[in-house]
Amino acid sequence: MHRKTCDAEDELTNMPGMPPEVSRTSPGLRAAVDRMWRGMQRRREAAERMDPALFGQFDSADPAAIVERVARIEATLQALIESREYVLRAGSLEIELIKRSSRRGERLIALLPREFRLLEYMMRRTNQLLTRATLLAEVWNYKFVPRTNLVDVHMGRLRHKVDGPNEIPMIHCVRGAGFILRTPA
């Protein structure tokens, strides 16, 4: 004989308006529906915790209020976009993030996409020691540290492109530790 209990797992299936098929489904399916319901509840609660002064109240279904809320969100996002840096500079080295171009002084530097990402990461952390493991995780998105010379090869190519023959070197290798992008003094 099947005994009906009223515990946390069955709270969704006992809700008013829930189709009776849900209560007759397998326990695994009921659990999946329950997890989905709880996720929706968490998202709704997070939306309610947002700053009402910035985005407006969330208890209204008035179309004018929805349009106003969307306009506030767009204005906030536009302000965030405008405040971002589009040009990074370190000494005479400069990269433009939108155009994906780089130059040192007046000399244009042609970079491959991975080299550009590597240089951008280093320029955002000028004068900081960057380990090989950090570069593998942040630039190559590796979740583990392989035993490879991948960083060294790319860094060598980048160094030859950035540091010209008659220029003061900017990319330095710290033996056994990593790499530093230093601005010339």
C-alpha cells in the first residue's frame, strides 16, 4: 500500500494547480521538478533583493513600469560600458582593445589572437610577477598545470615582437618564477 507523506520532496507535487500527473511520476522526476522549482524560487528571491532605487519595484506588472525598468537597466549598462578602458598603456607600449591593435611608440606590432590576449593580461598587471601556472589558467583557460613549455614559446615570440632591436626590453623572464612586463624607467 502506498503511503502519502507530506515532506519537503512532495511540497511541489501537493501545490494547488499542479497537474495530477506530477504526483504519479517517478521519484526521480519529482525530485528534478522540485529542484527546478527551487531554482526558480531562488532567482525570484534574488531579483527581489536587487536595489529598488536603481531598477524599480518588482511587484508591478504594469507595462509602463516594465518599460521604465528596462530603460533604467539599459542606462546602467551603458554607463558601465562607457567607463571601461579601451586603450591600455605601459610606457611606450599601447594596445587598443576595440581595434585589437598594438604599437610600441610609432611601430605597429602584428599580434596573433593568443599573443594579444597574453599581452593584454600582462599589461593589466604591469610590474607584477606572473607565474606560468597563472598564465596557463588565465590566458589559456587550463584547469590544470601541464608540464609544457607552451608559455615559454609564446612569451619568446611575444618578446621578439614587442622588444625591437634598438629598444629597452619590457618583457623580462624571472628564472624559475615567471614573467614580468616592466615599463622602462
